[in-house]
Amino acid sequence: MKTIAVLGGGSAGFTAARTAAQNGARVLFFMGDNADHASLCINAGCMPSKALFEPIDAMHHAKRHGWLEIKPKHPNDYLGQIVRWKNNEIAGFRAYRQAEIRELASDHFEIIRSDATFLSDHEIVSEGRRYTFDAAIIATGSVTIWPQLAGLEANADGLWTSDEILHNTQIPRSLAVLGAGAIGVEFSLRYARLGATVTLLSRSGILSEFPPQFGERLGSIYEQEGVRVLTQHQVTHLSRDRSGAFVLETEGKDPIKPIVAEKLLLATGRRPAFDHLGLAAAGLAPNALGRLDVGDDMRVKGKNHIFAAGDVAGVRMVVHHAHIEAGIAAENACRNGTRIWTKRSNIEAIFSDPEFAFAGCTPDKAQKHGHELLSAAAQSRDIGKLHLAGDDCGFGEFWADRKSRRLISAGLLCDDASNLIHLPAYAIDHEHTIDQLGDAEYYHPTKIEIIAEIGDELCRKLGGHPFARAEE
């Protein structure tokens, strides 16, 4: 029986430990203080942030037409009320996870509630006790990236990361958000809806890793909602004025006055959390990008028996990918297997409003890989169900390969995009042609008709003849 050590008690770690046990291994499951870094989804990521956004967005949408008078029952405690409800819901999720973990405890599944450090590539230590293992799976998650910024002091009053903002109960008069990735775009809008004056700053563009038309459109939507959006601006210095407010000096494409804000949210990304692991003792070292070199089989380069999964691998860093990576790592660790990552869609979703979701490789990458692409787009305002949902500003755009006719990339910036993306993602994963996407039925009226519009237009551009569709 193989002994598999799993370091980290979050989504990837739990899946790796459970899968290893199911494959007949003896499991050492280490989930100490640093397990919090590996429990991002439940503790400080997916679930708590969405719990916060749900009531804020519900009130905003209810007021949209101006027909109803919508206001909190307790205006001065509205955000505090939301945070308490969120905390109660998250406690339930956390308790459920802990119960699942406890049920696995046995003679062959040992739960060690403390951190572990490598002593060699086959031995680790935790609270003075040594353990040997046949294979190890590192799943210790990620931590916030602190930017190199003059005047920035960690733990300064009024300075938030994605952790602190989840516990804030007072709406600030003003908020500056540094970084326009997922955390930045999600929280900036909600605080604007709560009544704060919000400035969103990015040294590049909004959602810069994706085709620029999506970030540009989202920026214009946010500006309509009152968010001041400043792209191509680098913060060069941070200080405090006499009132204690943050003063941000910037340089960029257009000179602007220093930005003054009561609170500052650092939304500058996350990096793998492995500083405490003693990697050198196991013969491991991060690469020039600050990551471990991890193959598609989730093995760390140079070590056939050491694996990494989830945020700590630094590749995909979203929770459903963490589960897939962990399953691959555990099966290969137990069986000396060669299972590899095969997903082509690599779905990503940003819970802005409207939502943004993307599947496949970006058009730029696809062209570098030799694809000759053709694209088609559709506007939300032309889809009846999206229009009725108040989404007149979003759109979607897909890309197909001219020669093979296969769907390569799909982007949606529209209401419910996080759900709608799964159909084109399935088509990308299974190498379906645009004709096959066009063969599908699309019920009317539904939001998914935006996919029918885009797919049918691509089909026509490639010389195909899609079915007639409802156009009311």
C-alpha cells in the first residue's frame, strides 16, 4: 500500500486526499494553519463574495425601472446585515466540508491538523513528528500579491485585500480599487451600488488577458453605473493626507490629479503559497515566474513522485480546475500513471454585472498555433430574454477555424454568462464544428439564444445553412 502525503486542506487537497483513498492508498492529510490559503473558495473566494453580491444586485435590479420604491429596512446596518448573513451561510458550507473530511478518518486516512515541511523528497515533519511518504501532492493554495509600491504599508488601517473586504460592515465614502481582474471588477461595482464613490485603476486594461473588446465594453458599462475607470495608469506612490485618506499618485496615458480615497482595495492578483514548505529540502525550487514547473500530468518537474494541484500550481487558479488537477495528481501518484490534463475549453468566469465568461484559447494564441480564424458576434439587446433582464449593453463573440470549422474560442459578456458559457465550452472540448453548434435546438425565449445567434452567423459566414430561428 502506497503512502500519499497531501499538503493543504482546501478544494484541491481534499479532492486529492479522497481520490487517493479511493485508489487504495494510505493517506496523510495535512491541513494546518496554512490550509486557509488552500480553502479560498469557501473561506475567502467564490462562495462568500457571491453571497455578498446576491442581495446587493437584487436591490439594484429591483430598482432598475423606477417603478418600485426599494430600500433596506435598516439602511445604517444594511452592509453589516449582509455580512452576518454571508458569515452564517459560509459557516454552513465550512461545517459540511469538515464533516466530509472527518468521515474519511480511519487507520488508512490520517488527518493531521498542522502544517508540514519537507525534510527530503520522501520525508516531511509536522510539529516535531516525522512522516515518510511514497508520493506527495502539494495543494497549499495561494496568497495575495503585494505590489512593489512606494508608500505601501502592510496592515495599514483602511487597506483591504480580498480577505478584509469580505468582513467590512461600513460603506466608505470613497474606495480606490487597484487592479482590474476578477476581484477588482467584482467588488468595485458592488461598492458603487452601495453608494461609495469608486475609482477602478489598472496599469493595463480591464480583464487584460482576454480579447480587449470585452474589457472595453465592461469599462463603459461600469462608467454608466458611476465607477470611474482608469486604464493604462500605473500607481507610482501612495501616501495619506491629514484626514487619513489614501492619496494615489499615478502616471499613464493621460495626466490626472492624485486620487484620494477613504479606503483602498488591493486586487493585484495571487501567487502560489509555498514559502513555508521547505521546498529546497525536497530538491524543488520555483522558476523565474515564481511558480513550480508542473506538467500536464501534475508532476513537479524533476520529481516523478511529487505533484502539485490547484492554485499552488499557478497555472489555472480556479476551483473547478483545482478539483480536476487534484484528481489527475492523485490517480498518477497511486498508480504511477500517465493521465494528463486534456481540457481545451478551460472555462473562466468573472462575476461582474453583466457577467463575463470565456472558453477556449484566446484568438491571439489560436493564431500563433496556426489557426486561421473567423468570428461573429451578437448583441444582448437583440436577444429578447436578455433585454427583458435589463441587459442591453452586453454582447458575445465566438471564433472558429476556417479550415476545420471547429469552434476555437467563445466569449460572453452578458447576463448569466457563467451558465451560458458551458454549451460552447462543451463544443470546444469535444472539437465540434460550428455546424454542429448550429444544429442544436434553442428554446424561445431564453438567454441561450445569444449562442444561437452567434453560431448561426458563423455558420453562414462559412457557407453553411443553419435552421430558421425565432426572431421575436
